[in-house]
Amino acid sequence: MQSPALNFSPRGLYIGGQWVSPHEGDSFASINPSNMEKLADVPSANEADVDRAVKAAKKAFSEWSRVPLKERARCLKLLADRVEQNADELALFDAVDSGNAIVGMRGDMIWTAEWLRYCAGLVTEIKGETFSQEARHLNLTRRQPFGVVAKINPFNHPFRFCAEKAAAPLAAGNTVVIKGSEQAPLSSLRLGELCEGIFPPGVVNIITGDGKVGSALVRHPDVRRIGFVGSVPTGRAIAKEAAADLKRVSLELGGKNPIIILPDADPRKAAQAAIKGMNMNRQGQSCSSTSRVFVHASLHKVVSEELVKLAEALPVGPPWLKQNELGPIVSERQFERVMGFIASAKAEGAKLLTGGGKPSDPSLAGGLFISPTVFDQVTPAMRIGREEIFGPVMSIMPWDDYDDMLARVNGVEYGLTAALVTNDLAKAMETAERIEAGYVWINSHGRYIGAPYGGWKQSGIGEEECFDEILSYTQVKNINMRW
């Protein structure tokens, strides 16, 4: 299949306000997962390049941290304007490079612009407190930035996470070194071009490369604050490396999220909620996807049948075409991983209701497409019942005992999100209180800027997408004065 031309060629690594070649001149290919064709050669950084980027950020920090708050806000608003002006192009970049549906990627650009303006509007709210203890005495606190912040991002929201996750550190007066996803790196480098002429040189630095680059960034002695979005194993590795120097870390990690359908729910609406919660426009490659469907036994048959109908009706195809909701898996490695989970589910006795392999459409044979997949009679002992798949695979888990169901819901290492479908408000609130997760939907789905988002247990450390995220990029200093 022929993909649209992106008309973009990476100019290098974005360091100190300039485009520079990698220290050793290495590169890697960015591959279109829809047809496995090479999109571009992407610069591959090494430890020396990481050092260059951090030094540039450290040098810029002394100026940026003293920039008036209104000027910081102005820069963030200007970037928001540029994101909006280039939204269609950026969405196309991410659709072709990552395989995510272009409609969802267009939504990412809208969210990014809104978040940049949200952070810009709150720069003057980064305040301390005063305490009057006695006469001729004043105790006050100030919030000051850390310095150089490292941001390491995944592939499922390539541009959004690069721009969004930099906004809070920048608003707080930090400088940033961003490592874009190696699976979908193009739009992260395009962000560098959008930043040109807005931020002083070195305030925003963008590098690309493999996991070794991220590790070097975490270990660099001049990086004092780290933000990571990605898998639990990588998050643990980052936390371990950062602990050697007691660096402050925030982690938004994986999930094995449940959607609980209580017996009073409308079964067809519940099935629709389950499909929507799977984020199929990213092929289920989302940490918030509600992949475990806990449906009450009385609704099991109707919900299962409806889920199959909805899954089979999802349009699968080239993600740059607006009518398609499901594109390809991002990489061969991830494709094989998802297919491995499907094979293990069959071997362990789960009942395959639909999907389970590549679509029958011959035009999609050359890409990494997997049909929406639904398994029934899944138990917590099965791999698909307890491990994060990061693919378009749903597991139906019938229940009839409420307490036993909640024990199974909470019986995984993750605790990111959960969803409920019910008209019983009292039961909804009781269930929401008992679920071990940081974000719970009741008869809804989606996130809102300003509402804290963060995981419990192995799903993360810290809250994002709210004012607390901005504050987390500041350090509190207490000044105790007598006169």
C-alpha cells in the first residue's frame, strides 16, 4: 500500500538551539508499520551526545530560571499556537510513523495545545507560603526549579508526550532534554523545529536513539529530575539508576485495567463502553486500556455477543485514512509480543471469540495489522488475565460473587485505571472506593486537563495532567528570617 509523503527529513539532534550531527554519525531507520517501508534515517545519539545536550540545558538554565513569569507563559502560548497551526501535518506524521489512527492523533494535537496554555496560565500560581511565628520574625517558602529535567517518552502518543510532558518543567523554570520514542521518532524532531525562535537556545533539547541513550540521560550527574512514561520494567530500571544519586522521579507506567459491568447495566451500552475503553484507535497500545472485562454472569451472553459484533465492525486499515479506526502495531517486536500473548491464551484454555491474527484483507498483508481480538472465559491464572499486552486484545472474565470479583480486579501488580458501568450510584461509589487504582471512570471514559492522573502500585509514581504536576517540578526552600 502506498503511504502519503511526509516531506520531512531529520536535520540532526536538536541541542543548544542548533541541529547537530550525532557524535559518531550513527542513524537508525524509522519504519512505516503499515507497509514496512523506510520513512527516514533518524540520528542515533550516544553518551557523548547526551552529555552535549545536558550541558546545553545546564548552561541555559541560569538564564531561563530568571526569565519573568509572563515571558515563560508567552513562550508556551506561542508553541501552542504553532502546534495548532501544524496540527494536520503533525497528526499525519504520527499516524504514518506509529500506526495510530489519524483522528486520534488529531485529538492529540488539540490536547497538546490546550495543555500548553493551561501551564502558561498557571505560572503565576507557583507560589510559596508565609508563617508568622512571633514578633520580628518571618518564615517563608519559595518554590524553585530543579535545573535540568530529563523527559523519556513512549511511542503511543509520539508528539503529544514530547510536547506535553515538557510543558510543566518549562513553566516551573527548568530546562529539558527530551528523548523521543525510537519506534516513532519523527514528530519529536519536528517539535524541535517548532521550538526554534521561541525558547532561548538550550532550554529545549531533543535527542533520539535506543534505550542506552535513555539510561545515559538518567545517570548523567547534572540531571536532577526525571519524568518517564512507559512500561513497568523500564520504569523500575530508571528508578533503580536514579536512586544512586537520589534523583526525583515521576513514572507513568503500565496498566492491566478492568471494566466492571454490574448486573443492573444496559448490556449493549456496557459493551460499547468496553470497546471505547480499549483505545482501539491506538490498537490497544495504551496504558489506560480497559482490557479485562468483568461482566456479571446474568449479562455475560449478551455482552459477549455484542462485543464480538462491535469488534468485527471496527474498520481496520491504513491509519492515515480517516475512516479507519485500527491501524498496525507499532513495530515487529511489539507485533510478535502481542501474537505471543494470543498463542498463550489459546494454549491456556481461553475461548477465542473473534480475531486472533492478521486481517483477511490482502492489501494489509504487508503490514503489522492484528484484528481486534476478544477472548472469553479468561482466568487470572492465564497470562492475558494478569500481564499487560499493549495490543487489541480483550479478555472477558465473568463473575457472580461481588467480593471475589473485586479480589480478582485488585489481584494484579498494576493499579492505573478502572471503569464501572452501572446505574446504582451507591454500588458505584462503594466499588470505586475499593478498587486499587489511581483513576476510576463511572459510566464514562476520557481524561480532563486539570484532573490528576497517576497510578497506584506498580503503575507509577506521581500525578500528571494537573497543577500538581507543575509543582512537582519545583523544590521547596524555607527561608527563616528575624530582624
